Amino acid sequence: MLFRSAMKAGKNILAEGHAGSGKTKAILLAILQKITEPSEGSPRAIVFCNTDQKAYELHAELEKICRILDLTVDLAHDRGNMLQQRNDIFDGTEIIVGTPKRLYDLYIQNGYNVSKMKLFILDDAVDLFKNGYKMQISRIVESLPKCQHLYFSHTFKDRRIEDFMEEFLPVATHI
């Protein structure tokens, strides 16, 4: 219940939980609360996943729900054809799910615009930073308009993410 009320209030959220605690379901809920109808142009939610496999899984879950709501969700991962992914996103999407390296590469090639972003989500946040993706994530965060940040992880007790949050997310609700 705390998560839902913090979401509705537009608060930045740090959601901590072990494997199987429902973090993926919380990501789905967050997106569906904020992105309720199709819109032309720029994506309104972006989700960073630590691995191609996690991105595939989350994309598949989102696609099932989004198809019913007539929302588009695109996958941007390291193993796919970057030109095709850029074209898919450029054609219009509400939600992008992907890996940091590919999301960054697409961003610097003007593959998507962040001007209408409502949700910025890090799945397995500490693992993203442990694997050296701070620069890619930071560059995109620096360009975001004011939007809601949701970070999901098994812990937030890691110096790399603490430094990042101090710089980019000084105020957040810890759940």
C-alpha cells in the first residue's frame, strides 16, 4: 500500500526486496499507473535492466498487458539489431525496456527523446552500478525533465549507488 500511495503522490522511490518479493510486479504496476493511454511522440517510461535476459523477461510481461491497453513497448538490448531497434522506437513508443549500453547508444544517436519522460526506472539498481554502467545511466539522467524515479534493488547499501543517488536523487521514499 505504501508503494501505491508514494507512486500516486509522484514521489521518487527506492524499493528494496529480495528475489521473489514482487519487484517486477511493482514495476508493472508503476508503469500502468502513470502511462494509461497511447500518446504520439516521445517515450514516457524507460526501464534499465542489468542483463539482456532480464530485459527480455520484463518486456514480455509488459507487452502482454500493454497490448490490451493499446500501448507500445519496445525492447533495446545488446544482442539485437541497433538500427531496427532505433527505427522501432522512432516510430513511436510509450515504454522502452533495455540494457544500459544499448539505451545509451540509442540515446546518443538521437534514437529517442526524453522530453516527455514520466518514469525513469532502474531494475536491480545496485547490480547496474556494480557492472560499470554509471556513466551511461548518468548521462541520460542529466538530460531528463522532472520525472518520477523508481529504483528497485535487493539492497541500496553500496557506495556506487549511494554516490549516484546523492547527485541525482537526493530525496526519495525508501520502501
